Amino acid sequence: MRWLLFVLLGACSFSARSGEQAVVDAAAGTDGLSNDCTPNETACDGRVRNVCGGDGHWDGTLETVCDFTCSAGACVVASNVPLPDVRMCTSAGPALAPPAGASVTVSSAGGVHIDCLPECGNSVTRIDATAVFTNVEPNLVWFCLGSVNLPANVTLVASDVSAPSTAIALVVDGAVSIAGGIVLDGRAATAGVTGGSGGPGGYAGANLTSSSDSNGQGPCGGHGGDHDGPFIGDHWIGGGGGGGGNATAGAGGGKGRCTNGDHDGNGGGASDGSCSLAPLVPLIGGSGGGAGGDATVNVQQGWAGGGGGGALQISSRVSISITGTVSARGGAGYGEMSVDGGGGGGAGGGLLLEAPTLTLPGMLLVDGGIGGSAGAGPGGTGARGGDAAASGKTFTQNGQGGSGGGGGGGRIRINAGNAVCPAGASPASACTTGPLTLQ
């Protein structure tokens, strides 16, 4: 695996200035600015923006404590979270630093929070969200953290029974190190009634249906497959559901043909793509897959779609290092080898990383989910690596339902000076870069 280091020139570690109290981390060091400088030159000393005076020395009266942080001699902001809220996030925030082997879960039971067993660090077992914003779609919850350190055998996951529906932002006063992982994938659909749930900030797949055209949730929900057959019994057939979309479109479902050969069920068409903006403002996850068309009389068996991947933002004032895996992949659609249509896969979600310094040799995954199987064959693969989502299989003989289409790819955004997308980003086309936004 190749190692990539992204460094914004002029980025600094924290240092305190006299008179700057809670808003500056007094425990951090400096970047060693020399005494001499060029008049009007600017430089960073941690969160402080320095200006060179006319005498060729740094002028303390012109210092500015940035609300988020300083990079390349300028104050910059964190995305999506209002600046007054970011300003109040300091090193007093709880550290997410669980011991090796700990269980770490984000849950919405009793308010959105992170549960850790045996602890999150410093004997704390629960970290409550700082605030929830409901004026954006999907809603956004954010945590102010002092630092983040997830060891190699620790993975933060969404709760199986009470996962948040909101996108998640972590604003971190100190450094972020992820040797383990964060997994906010959409859930796979099952033979049950409901479609796969979306990861936090993502959207659910379409539920099991007894008809046709049952679309997945979200702005780019996969289209439901058709069912057709004016008579009872062997004349009914279902087409596969289409995959959900996000940065790229989900693929269409396959076409089915009934046992008697006199009726066809079309697959759900390809979903829309470009349902989120490249900067991930607002922070949005993937859309859910469409359901397959039903072909079994008096029984709901138009199979359900997979959930869309979630949406995660990590904004650090200092640095982000990921040697493990962070993922927001789409969930698989469900299906069986029958005349019923397979469900479409969910689309990949969104990952936004921003800090003055980024070290990213790990994996960043927003792949689409695979479509559900049917009599025509396995479902289409989701977008991943260098490949786009694949369509579901179409019948080759009578009595075969169409399988579900694969989910589209999500988005990865890296905000830092001179950043490039890492080799571990998948799909490769999902990743874009940009500068930190000036305050």
C-alpha cells in the first residue's frame, strides 16, 4: 500500500498567547517562527494568525485567534457547522480515545451520543452530541471533541437498533488518528418487510412490495422494477429494482419474463446521479435502492432495496491521520432465484475530511451496494474502484425475474492545501479536493 502525506504549507500546531484563554490550547507547542520576517508577511502559530510589523518582527498587537484554525497564514473555517459553534469547541471537549479492543457505537437512543465499552477515554463511557441542526436535509448532528485516537482493533459503528438518521460531523480541537476504523455503511435489505436502512445521513431502500415502481428513498432513490401479468398464476413476472444514486447514478434493474413466456417485467431505470455537491456542503449520504417488481400472487415478494451509505465529516484544527478504514458504503439489495425482481443496491455515502495536515495511507470507501439476485442471475455490482455500477441481469429463458441494479458511487472530499486524492479512495472517481475555506 502506498503512503501519501498531504501537508498544507504554513500549517501549524497549537500554541497559546497571553490573554487568549479557553479558546486556545495552552498545552500545545509552536511551529518555531523565527524572530525576523518580511513586513506584512502572515504566518500561523497554531490557531493564531501572525502579522509581521514594519520593523521586520512579528507584531503581537496584530495577532488574531482564528475561530477554527489558521493555515498558510490565513484563518479558515470548518464546513457545515456554524462558526459561532465551532469557536466554542476547545481542548476541554471530551477525547474519543478508547482502549484497545473497546466497543464504540453511535446511537440515537435518548439523544444522539457515542457509547464506549469499557470507556471512551478518561473513564467516560458516553459522549453526548454537542448540537443537532434540523434546518438542513438530511439533519446534521455534531460533536466537539478534544482529540480522536482509534486504535487498530477499534471501530466506531452505528447502532444496530437505534442508528441516527442524521449526518455526523466531528469537530476536533486536537489531532485525529484512526488506525482502526469508522463504519457508517447503509444496511443490506433482507427477506423482511422493510428495505435496508441508510447509514447516518443516508436514505433507506424501498420496502418489500406487492406491486411495482416502488422507489428507494432520497433525492436519487433507485427506481422500482415493474411487474406484469393480467392473469393469475404463471403469467406474472417482476423486473429488478434500480440502484440508488449519489455522485454517480445507480444502474438499472434487469428485465424478467414469466413462466408462460407471454409477459415481461421491465427493470427499474437507472437513478439520477449528482445528488450531492462536490464540497459536501450540505453533508449528504447515499440514496436507497428501488424494490424489485412482485410476481408471486397474494404474497409480497418484490424484493427490497439496500440502504444508502451515511455521511461523515471530520474537521481537525491540527491534523488527520487515517491508516485504517473509514467507510460509508451502500447496502446490498435482497433477492432470490425466482420470478420476483431483485432489489437495487444502495448508493455510497459521503466522507469529508479537512485539516491543515492530512496523512491518508488507509482506505476511504463510498462504494455502491450490489443488487439483489433473481432467476436471471446475480445482481449488478455497485460502483467501486474504477468501475461504474453494473445493471441487473435480464432473463435468458422463461420463468426468470430480473435482478437488481448496483448502487452508484458516493463522494469523498479532502479539504487542505495542495491535497491529492489517496490511492485508497474507492470509487476512484468519487474523490475531489479543495482548499480550506477562508474565514
